[in-house]
Amino acid sequence: MHIQLEQIGKKYNREWIFRGLSYTFQAGKKYAITGPNGAGKSTLLQTIAGSTVLSEGTIKYSIAGQEILPENAFTSLSICAPYLTLIEEMTALEFLVFHQSFKCFMPGITPDTALEIIGLTTAANKQIRYFSSGMKQRIKLAQAIFSDVPVLFLDEPCTNLDETGYILYQSLIQNYAAGKLVIVSSNDKAEYHFCEEVIDIKKYK
């Protein structure tokens, strides 16, 4: 998927979060959005994902030259973010099975194998509400990265992860994000070191 931003801007009340941003995200490439805390990195990511309405400008989505309507773009992307909630009454296995009813996993990945890869096999039948914050983040990474879609959005993807979790994240990116358009919102170089281009949101204030 290609995503083209044309002079986009977003404001809340009278304050512009960002403005005058034109950029093209190319299929299969890796990008990072950086900037100080509170600068609007997450807002920009949500805007590109179509979950936040623009104040000005347009966003165009296309696959192999075929334009996709903005309201249908969500079918081609997945996201992992700290502010997205899990269904904590479900077990880990139930949640991933439920997720697959909306977006299938990549070939060869099942809910069981996903749990094995992220190291949560022994917690498969445990309700998510009893998980640690790090375990919950692993589930969020699994549902996003293993989804069989061409675009992956990652907002501070290593939130609540320990050193082992960081190593897992790097492995997931290396082994399962190849060929995808990936956009990472982060100030932590360890979360986006693999990105080919970096967008500094401060330039669009």
C-alpha cells in the first residue's frame, strides 16, 4: 500500500498539532515519526490510520496503483498502541481467535503458534485481566504484527516491555514485518532503528 499525505493538518480548539505536512509512504518501506512527548506523534499516526479526522488536507491510499476509499483503508492495516484496550474478560487464546474473525493471521500463524512465538503458551487459557502489563503488550504486538495486512502501525511498541520483550520485538519485526509498510511513532531509537526514513513532527508545527 502507498499512503500519500497532501498538506494535512490537525488542530484541537485553536491549537495546531501539525500542519502543512505532505509526504508519501511507499509500500514495503519502514518509517519513524519522532518528536518530543506531547508533540503529536500519536495524533499523526492515528490520522494516517484514518481513526482521527483531519482538520485540513487529504490522505490517499492505494494498492498496486488502485485507489482505496479512506473509509475502507482499515481493512489493509493493523496497529499496536498503548491506548488500545484488550478484552480482559477473554483468555489470551480466545482473544486471538476473536481477532482472527476480523483479520486473518499470516500464512502459517495460528492463535496457538502466535502465543508460542511471543512466549505465552502457558498463559493461553488465563484471562487477560490477570496478565502483567508486559504480557498484555506482547498480546497487542501479536495481534498487530501477525495480521495478514500490508500496513503496520506501531505507537511506542515496547511500552511496558523488559529487556527480553525488547529482544522479542526486534525478532518479530525482522521475521514477520518484511515486505510491509511500517510506520513507528517513538522517541526510543531501539524501537525504530530499522526504519529507513525519519519524520520529525516539530518541522510541521
